[in-house]
Amino acid sequence: AGPVSGLPFSSRNLIACFEEGARRFGWSGRDPRPGTRREGRWLIGTGTAAASFPAGAMPSAAAVTAEADGTFTVRINAADIGTGARTALTLVAADALGVTTDRVRVRIGDSDLGPAMIAGGSMGTRSWAWAVTAAAEELRQSLAPGADIPPEGVTVQSNTAEAIGALAQKERHSFGAQFAEVAVDTATGEVRVRRMLGVFAAGRIVNPLTARNQLVGGMIWGISMALHEEAVRDRASGGLYGADLAGYHVAAHADIPHIEADWVDDPDPDDPVGIKGIGEIGIVGAAAAVANAVWHATGVRHRNLPIRPDRVLMAGGDA
């Protein structure tokens, strides 16, 4: 059950993520003692961490039109901020209608299309897909096989407010297991992430290509959080040092190793759409896995991020 709400989890496949991740990462051959693996001046360590992020949905409206030319037009006030919303909704609509994707056109980003969830909180695709699926399935049932479509088309509209309100009260989350291997330079305190693996339980994956892209992007962000990014304020003015991308330190290409992201089967029997968010789950646990790997390499716990070279060199005990 959820530790705060006390509600049961709808699904909680965290252990499956750890088991698959450990198998692929080679965890069974790991010496658990810190500071025992060395390659020249580098201390080598491996670490892991769990990830969890809520899988919510907000009411949204959608319309699906069967056109006279045999195509279908989907209209929903979604937003594509680079996460592939158009692609995902095309796939969802085609699946619900039982047609190929080349027969589906998606129109988004117009307030005339009615209320819909924003692209945020890892809830966009889940909320929009629910509305699109509901309209598409109703349209499919209303069309008589072989019947002619009038020139203006046949349109069905949906609004998921009532359906979402009727959902059983449960904790709904995406889960994941993050694994990292680091090398720590004993002379300079530099930390290098050498490889990472994330295995996630994120419900029904709509598009494996864009899903993996988002998960890997989150993990890269996690490396940047663990080793590079830091907000420092001027005590006199309250302003931020490095308040632009010219001075703010983020991970560069040379900082990023080979990263793998994958998922396990994660059905939710109570959820009619089956989709969970993946926008944020990729970063959750990534920095913790890196920090745990640094502990395994050096024997020192770092409890402040980023794990800068000076902090590594100065740490005599818990950092």
C-alpha cells in the first residue's frame, strides 16, 4: 500500500525491474565491499536505486471524425513539446479504430478543440489517449459496416471527466530500477560514469522508439544532476551565479556513457487505457544510483549533490 495514502497499488512491478536490471547489468558478480576494485588510478564502483513516479490522468475532451474519403481526423487540445504527442496519438487512434496509421490525421494545439490536460506531470499522453480511445471506440461501434459516410463526415466526441472520477481509489505509479558504474580518479577526485542501465515498469508503451528516447534523456539529466548541476546564490544580492547556459555547468557529450533503457510488461487491469507516464520516471533514481556507485568505489557516502571533485578529495567520512 502507499505509505502516505494507505491505498493499495494498482500494480507495483518494482521487483521485476530490479531482477531484469540485475541480470542485464551483471550484478551477481559484484563484490559488495567498497573500495576493492581498482584500474590504475581509478577506483571502480557500481550502484543501484529504485524509481517511482505517479501515473495520473486528468479529464480531457476529444473528437474523432470518420471522413468520406475513408480517413479519420482526431481533434484534441494536446500540446507537442517535442515528446512526440502527434505520433503517440496517431498510434493510439489507429489502434482503437482498427485501421492503419496512414488513415489517421491528428489535429492538436487549438483551444477551440475543448479542454485537455497540459503536457506535464507525465500525464499528457495518458490523459489524451484516454479521451481519443473513448471517442474512437464509440465511433467504431456507431459505424455500420460498408455504410457510406456523408460529405461532412461522422463525428463522435468524448469527455473523460466522469470515467476518471469513477476510477477506483488506488496508488498508480510507474516504477524503475537504475544501475550505474562509475570510475573515480584518486588523484583529482573526478567521477566518470562508465555505463548505465534503467529498467522500467511504465504501463503500456505506445511507441518504443520515443519512449526509449525519453527514458534515456531522463537518465542523462540524472547524471548531470549527480555530478554537474548546482545552483549557487550570491549572499549579497540573492542572484544566481551562472544564471545562464554559458556559465551553468551541465553534462556535455563527453560526460555521457553508453546508456540503455528498457521496460518490463506492466499491465494495469483496472485501467482502460493502460498507459502510464514516462516523461519524468527516467530521471528518478538516476542520481542516487550514481551516488551509490561512488560510495561503492570509495567507501564514502555523498549526501550533497553534485559530487564535485573537491568534495570527493575533501571527504574523509560521510560527505
